[in-house]
Amino acid sequence: MSTPLLQLEGVHTHIGAYHILHGVDLQVAQGELTVLLGRNGAGKTTTLRTIMGLWSASSGSIHFDGQDMTARATPDIAQSGIAYVPENMGVFGDLTVAENMLLAARGAQRAEDLDAARLEWIFGLFPAMKRFWEHPAGLLSGGQKQMLAVARAIVEPRKLLLVDEPSKGLAPAIIQNMISAFRELKQTDTTILLVEQNFNFARQLGDQVAVMDGGRVVHAGSMAALAEDEDLQQHLLGLSLASHQ
């Protein structure tokens, strides 16, 4: 594993009276795609939201790119080079695709100010974004909204992408499009932490994997090693990756 870009040490998170994260230790290597796996309620989404400062860590530390981010506000965390694609996508339905993209571009006041070369690259990943550029985002299909959510996150170069269940509810053809897009993203200098329940999706993309249970990381290692060990899959996840080909 290469140098960690993101490191969580002993992170606890409380939401009201509920103690959700119980000492999360997690490393995300520079330039790799790390998949966060686990059963429903294991704490995966809470981990992403805690990294982004949307929920505050009760204790422990979060370091990103050599900086302590534990107590920083969400806008400061975003400015440091982290983009977050939530499970609900966070698309603004009354705004056009172009306006949604513009909201995420810190250096642009108008759509014409967006980096043209980067936009063409994004359109290559998600052709529907070009086709529906001037359409209200609320009219897009579920798969197209997911494409927009990811496209918006990468409208400017980011050091780290946090993506929560990008394949959830998508048709197989859209899932393959998403896999292709993430494969191309992996060729850039973008590090990705991905929460995913589609284990075939995870197997195809992951370099590293961390498995959560009960609000803590109970296993960390290479995705390839987990994909080859059905006994370990059954022990950690209660299923076999082979059954999700």
C-alpha cells in the first residue's frame, strides 16, 4: 500500500444519543481506489459524512494530505480538495445540468467559464451530460442523475472523491458505464474512497478494501485477496462475491 492520503485514527461519531462509529481506523492510499464494504448499518455512510465534517467526530483524528481535518468545517474540507457524492446524489432538480455543474466549480461564474477541455473529457465519460446540458436536472433518469452527481464532483480536479453507493438502483448498462468512468478516473491523479453494496462493481474497481462492522473497520487489505477468499467473504460479509458476478 502506498502513502496514505487520508488517515482516520480511533474516530468515534455520535449522532444525538446514538454512538455510530466506535473507533474507526482507516487508511486511503494516494492514487488508489479503496472500497468500503459492510452490511447495512455498519457505519459506512457515517464514516464518509464524518470525513466531510457533516457530522463531527466525537474523538479520534482525521488527517488529509498531511493536514489535521478533524475539527474543520465542511466548506474548508471541500476547499482542501475533497469532493463528496452522497447516496441521494444531491442533485438540484430545478436547475439545469449546466447550472448544477457550475455550482461545483469554484473558479467559474458562468458555464462559459468552465474548463472546456475538462468538460469534453467529462462528456466522454458521461455523454448524457452533454445531451441534456440545458435541461432541468429533475427530468433526468435515476442513472443520469447519478452520472451528474459524479460529473459535478469532478468538474474541477480533486485530490479525493468520496462516493456513496454509485451503482444503487441503476440498470446493468448504466452500471457498466459507471465502472468504465471510474476506471478512467483511476488513471488520473484522483484518489477514491467508494462505499458500494454491488460486490461485482467493487471487485472490478477496488485496489484496497476495508470492511466495516459495528461501527469499526474489522478487515483491511487488498481487494484482490478478498475476492479470491470465499471463506473470508462469508466470515466478513455473510456472502460470496462469486454469487454477485
